[in-house]
Amino acid sequence: MSGNPGNGGGKGANPGKGGGTGGNPGKGRDRAGASRAPRTSAAPRAPEPSAFTARPNPARIAGYFGLAVLGVLVALAGTLVQAAWFPAGLIIALAGSGGLFYGGRILTGTQIGALAPAVGWFITVFLLLSGRPEGDYVFGDELGLVLFMLGGTAVAVMCATTSKVPQSATRNARSGI
């Protein structure tokens, strides 16, 4: 058996499937650059809508709204925790925010799932950081809130711009055993 594709040996020796038919080397082989003519009887397909182009689904909109409300609650809790126990509380608050953003991304499978709680979180933290007319801040000191806002924003951007949601290794690949 030879590896020459025109001799009928090797891979793809079925006629019409890319292999040769015996004595005609080069005939019947697949051409990588050749395109097939479209079927004239088939109607053209519209591309599948995704994210912003999909029809609005009331359940999905309610889910995004619920994630935004959770973002507000996590921001309030985070500002209290980071002000109460500054170094460790800041880490706890950022971990909670990151968990919400990543959980929204995993739950919905879309980038908007991470952005919805991030919007509620960011608006709440911004309002708390802006201070009161008397000149003091609502919660904690300036440094803690600024670090909480910048760190949470960075975590939200990382969660929202992740290219794909990771899949379980047992679904698509071998277990390695």
C-alpha cells in the first residue's frame, strides 16, 4: 500500500469521497480550494441571533434585572465589610463581587450576565464614593472605597470579557486515566 492519494491506497479510497479510483491519478480527489455551488431549491438561512440581536425574552430580562439587584446588595455589603475590617474586608468584598459577576456569566452563558450585576454594583459604589454635602463619605475611608471600586471594576471587566465559559473536562475530553 502506498501513501499516494491517486493510487487507491491509503486513506479515503472510496470513490467520490476524495480518494482515487485506481488508474486515474489526480481525478476524484477533493480540492481544498474548490467551493460547492449552493442548492438552488433551498431558501437562504438567516444567521442565528445572539446577545443584543436576539428577540427579547421576558424571563431573561427578569433574570438580568435580578442580577442587577444582587449587584446593588453585594455593593452595599462590600462597602460595609471593607470598611469594618479594612485589609481583609477588602479582599472578602472583592471576592464576593467577583463571585457574583462570574456566577452571572456562568448562569446566563452571556457577557451580559456579568455586566448586569456589575452595572448595579458600580452605580451603588459610585454613589457611596461620591460622599455627602458635608464633605465626608458614607462608608469608610477614601482609600478603601477607591480600592474597592477600582478592584471591583477590574474584576467585572475580566468576567465580562472572558472569551468562553469553561466546560467540564469530562464532557469533551478524556479523563486522563
